[in-house]
Amino acid sequence: MKILVIDDEPEARDLLRRLLEKDGHSVITAGSGQEGISIFEDALLQQNPFDLVITDFGMPQMNGGQVAKAIKSLSPSTPIILLSGWDSRGNADNEVLSMIDCLLNKPTTGQELRLAIKRVIAQRSHAARL
């Protein structure tokens, strides 16, 4: 799969990229919400869309909820996994939760992330068949 990872923490971004690439995915990373949305838009324009977006919730300027809303407005069927630390989880209101396909606590394990990816892709496949 082609996956976009958005996280303002370089270490977290790199860790996710390495884990996902080890599993055979093509990964592009962004260090901010705005950068991630720009990369996502460019991929759509080039007709080479992302299969999945993984974004951190707690980021400066634009949080993961705002990123999810923007991504879903551009491509409603693109699954979004939101990673949230304990301090920002309470800020994910119902509108944000309606924009994402899976919410994972941060830090997450590789196994949790793999299961979440399988689940959101299965949900997307099921919805496409309906």
C-alpha cells in the first residue's frame, strides 16, 4: 500500500516509516498537517492517491482532527488512522471521531498498528462492495 504518515515528531515519523516499509508498504512522510495535506493533494492530482493516512493528533498549527477533516473532504473513502497521546485524546470530539477510521493510543506497538491497518482496509473493501 501507499501510506502517508503525518507526525511533527521526527523520531515517531521515522519509526512508523521503518515499520511500515519493513512490512512492504510505500511510505511518504510529512512533518506537519499542512505539509501532509499538500502531499495528499498532489498525489490526487497526479492520479496516484494514498491508500491510507496515519496522522498524529497533537501537532502545532493544525492537529490531526483538522488534517482528517481536510483529507476526508478531498477523498471520503481514504482510511485515516489517528494516533493520540493520553494528553490529547480527550480533545478528539465527536466530529473528529466521525472523520477517522481508527483511533490508536500513542505509543502504539507494531502489532496494534498492523491490526488497525488490516481492520480499516477491510472496512473500506466491505463498504466498496455495498
